[in-house]
Amino acid sequence: MRRMISIGIVVFLLFVIDLYVFQAIKTVTQNLAPTTQKVIYFLHWAVFAITAGTFALASATRGTPPDAFKTYLASTLFIIFASKLVVVLFLFVDDAVRIGKIVLNNANGTTDFDPSRNKFLNQMGLLVAAVPFSAFIYGMVKGAYDYQVKRVTLRLPNLPQAFDGYKMLQISDLHTGSFNSTEPLKEAVKLINQQEADLVFFTGDLVNNMAVEVQQHIGTLKEIKAKTGVFSVLGNHDYGDYVAWPSAEAKRENLQNLIESHGKMGWQILMNENRIIEKDGEKIAVLGVENWGNRAGFPKYGRLEQAYKGTEDSPFKVLLSHDPSHWDGEINKKYDDIDLTLAGHTHGMQFGVNIPGWKWSPVQYVYEQWSGLYKKGRQHLYVNTGLGFLGYPGRVGFLPEITVFELKKA
């Protein structure tokens, strides 16, 4: 009963918003032919009916795994709804102006007042709303699989001379459960292998929730090649923390299956441990920790003190840690000799503006370090915005990323 009441309240709010937006549609189409008006009105309310029905059905059948059709339908409807909120902002301005006129007329003792809406403001609302609508739709059609190779040169004073020119590649946040076929990841793997990296790193979130999601992609991801090796760590989605498991044992078994999947792909998963990489008699250390988040709600599974043991004398250290909030939360407070930390997690929120000279995404109000390279003293942090996607099946601005680092002796 409580769920039905909640569904009813949300559907009512959707109706109120659509009714409000309908005022703008009526204003803008008032000079069109009556038949054209009726068609537009019908389409508007048909979309509302589909939106309300989809929401009610999804809420009533919560827990059922979504298929591709449901995911794309839900995302499209959300995009339409979000675009309507843009229209609502302009309608608020229109209403504020109309109310202001009433107040002024009353103050001046006049009764002249045109109650009709401002056609220009309504047109602008619909026009501006078309921008995010088009961007989000394009993000689903093109952006989700528009893989980008980003090249970063790092000049590092502590780098052993033998590693000058060394090439490391990072991918993150695959979320394999979001892929509807194996083809997109096959294209990504081809691009990864074309870089001919010495080391490949994966910084967490192999799946959305369950180990079974990666099974159909194991053969593809196994093809990732590196001259020295592929190393990986876990992300917050890899533990099954967001699933209502029938028992604690089922959850532990899921995690074990996921860890074994890394091995089947030839990836060396680092569970709070390290590996020493040697070249021409010189060494660097690769450390990897389990997920460690400095924000409320994210468990601190990582044990950096454990991963650090045995690397004290290494002149150069690379740390794989999924959540970038770990950097300020622990790394640069207690371990100032970790030269480079590689993280993911934020996805750049899969939406934002990312052009030379200007980078913006709503996620920046949640995470101080959320995309690209950061530096404090001798320490560097790079936040990869991810190769896959979660929830919204697309990307706008922050496209799927493969990062290639070239290490240079400073």
C-alpha cells in the first residue's frame, strides 16, 4: 500500500509538471492549424502516459533486471522529463513577470492587464530545452562508444633512468553489465592494444553489481596485451554491496567469482598488495588497494599500509585506487612518497562540458578531484573518467577514456 501511495504521488507530480509545460506548448502553437495543434497536444499527453506508465510498472516490478529496451526507454523518458524542467524555469520567469504586472497595476490603481503568456519566453524555453535533449540523445547514439585515447606525459624526478620513456595505460569503470553486446568492448580492446603499452592498469568497477555480468566479455578482455603485465583492483560496484543477497555466503561467493574472473582474463588483481617491476636492473613498485572512499556511504576496504609493505625502498611508486577521494583522505597525508595515484569512479558523471580551457560537470561539486591530472608537491593523481557507463546509457562531453602515460625522467 505504501509503495502504491508513493507511486501515485510521483505520477501526480509528473502530471502537474506536464500540465505546466502544456501551457507553453499551447502558447507557442496558438497560430497553427487546429488539426496540427491537436496532433501536437496528443503527442505531448501520449508521452506523459508512457512516462507515467513506465515509472509505475518499473516501481511495481522493482528488482527485475532491466533489459536493453527498458534501459533505453527509461533513459529517453528521463531525458524528456529533464528537458521539460528547463521549460518550467522559463514559465516561472513568465509567471513572475505577470505577477509583477498585477502588483504594479494594483499599486497604480489601473486594471489594464494582459493575462496571456509571453510567447517569446515560452518559445525560448522550448528552444533551450532542445539543447540538453539533443545532447543526451546524441550521447546515447554516439557518445557511449566514442572511445578516446588521451596521452599524458609525466616528468618525474624520482623515476629510475631505465624507465625513461616507459608507457603505462589506464582503463577504468568498465561496468560490463551495461553492455548489450560484446562488439563495443572488442573495438576498445583493439584500440588498447594499438598503444603497445608496457603496463596496463584497470582501476575498478568491472561490473555493475554481479560477477555474472562479465562472463560474456572474458574472452574479449583476455585479449588485452601489455609487454610487462596487466594489473587491476576492485571498485565499489564489484563487491555486490548494492544487491539484496539471499545470504552472506552468496555475496562472498559472488566476490570470489569476480576475483577469479580477473585471473581468467590474465589480469593480476592486487588486493592490498604490490608488485615490483624491474627493468635493466632498476625497479619501480606497483601498489593496489581495495576500494577506499572518503565519502559517507562508501566502505573503506582498502589497506594501504598493507599494500605499502615491501616498497619502502622503491624510488618510484604507482598506486591503483579506485576512488579519487582516497588521495586527500589518506594518501597524501600519510604516504608522501607515492609518486602517482591512478583512480576512476566519477565517470565525469557521463555529462558535462569538456573543451580546451574549460571543464565542467555536476560531479565536481561532490569530488574535488574528478577528471584528469592533479598535482601536489611531487605527488600526482590522475582520474580516468571510465570506459563504460552506468544508468544513463550514454556520454556527453566526457567520452569513454583510454589514458596512455609516457614516463619521462625529469
